[in-house]
Amino acid sequence: MFNRLGSLSISWLPWAKKSTGRWLQVDSGTEALQRWWAAQRAGGKFAAVGDNGRFYTFLDLAHQYRGEPATIVTVLEKAPPLDQATAALAIAYLHTLLAYRHRPGYDEMMLTQAEAWLRKGKDALGQELSVAYHFVAARVVGWQGGIKEAEKHIAAVETLAPNSFFAQMLRVELYAWQTDMQQMIYAYRQAMKVALTTTRKVHMRHMLGQYLTWFGYPELALNIYRELKELKPYDPWLWHYMSLNHLRQHRLRLAAHCNQNSLSLQDFAAARGLQKQIQAEWRQRVVTFLGGVAILGGLLLLVSS
């Protein structure tokens, strides 16, 4: 959705599709996003009845975006296509996305920002709290370890919107916060049953892949990302997490390959940081190898003397 034709040749990628001699590349710039966002608004994307409908639409659109969530925050703050309450809750949600990209643990400053925007959304709503409010509130408190309070917000979402995709999505996160793998996988399967669009199926696979990565199941995570590759091969974060999981299993060639794929699609800090880790491990291997050669050479000299 946020792709553009760029001049960077990535013909060595096995899944690249050529178009008039140029190659598809991710565009995560603020101006491009503003233009796209305006087109969605003009096309009636946010004409859904009620605040919850607009919020759901926003989540689906935000989950399609593969650049930094901070870019969407900038656009929303400048020219929100949503009402005041929904825009505030949307920005709060984006800050929770930014916060949990810093796993293990979370970015406290980002969650503080999320709390501030959540309060603005609550004030704008008044007495009648929406599904959107409880959805975001559950994530804000859940990421900080407030499991009991998060469960209350999730129960509210399930009461106001029973059997909805977003209620099931929260269940996956709840069990992840509790590191209950069995229940998390079960909740994921339930969420996939009501994920009726490609966007939602892709988002759930990303979510499960990230949790499996963080919990130390690299091969299981790679299986999820291999499935995801069939749906969204031009996703830089897909290749980033594949690279990370290969690195954790010390498969440096595969890690470097996936990292290069990721950076060819989008130049972002997480991928650059991973690139440095891969290079450092290569250097360590070279040093270890040369040290072994030196020791072997010394032993051969002793034997021959």
C-alpha cells in the first residue's frame, strides 16, 4: 500500500518483480504518507458510522504501514483525518507499538506518551467509554505488568464487541504478557478464524512471530515468517525478524542475506543495528579461526623440531 517505484536495483532478490526496468521499494516518508492518508479520507475510508468503526479502520490502515509508527504519529498530529477522541486514542495506540519494539522490556518514555494520549482520548469521550478506549487502555497497562487491570479492559471490549477480531487480538497479547505459550497459541488460532482480511491475517502472523522471537523460539518464529513471506514478500520487518532469528541460531550467511533484503527495502535503525551485530559475529569468527590456525601452526612446528 505504501510502495513506490524506485531506482534501486534489487534484482538479486529471488522474489523481486520487475516493472518497466525499475524495482518496488518501500516509501516511509511523511509527505508520501500524508498524501496517501488524504486519499483514504477522500475515498470515504473513515466514513464508517461511529467512533469505533473509524478506529477499526485506522487500525487496519496503520497495520498495513511498514515504516516507523512515529511517521503516522507526525501525520495525525498535524492533520488528523479522525475526530478528536479517536485521533488521541490512535496516537496512544501507535505509542504502544513504538514501546514494545524495544523488547525485551519496553520503552518507558513511549508508554508515558501513550498514557498521556489515552487520557486525552478519555477526556474527549466523556462518560461513555468506547471499545477503542478499552482496547488501547488494555495495551498500555498490560505492557507495564498491570495484568488484572488489563483483563478488566479486555472484558469490557468483549462485552461491547463480542467475538470481534480486536477482542481476540487482545487475548493473544494478554497470554503473551503472562508468557503462557499454550494459551497464546490457542488465542492466536481463534483470532485467525475472525481475521477476515489479508491485512489482519498478516498482522496476526507478525504478532505471533514477534512473540516467538522474544520468547526464544527462533525456528518456530521462522516458520511463521516463511508463511508471511508468501503474503507480503516486500515487508522490510519480515526480513528483519528472519535475520534476527537466523542470527540467534548463528546462521550468519542467512542472517546477513535477510538483513540485506530488509535494508534494500527500507533503511531503518533496527536493521542497521542488527547489521552491526552480524558483522561483529563475523569478525569474532575470523579471529577465532585465525587463533586456531596459529595454535595449529605452533603445534606443527613443535612436532617437526
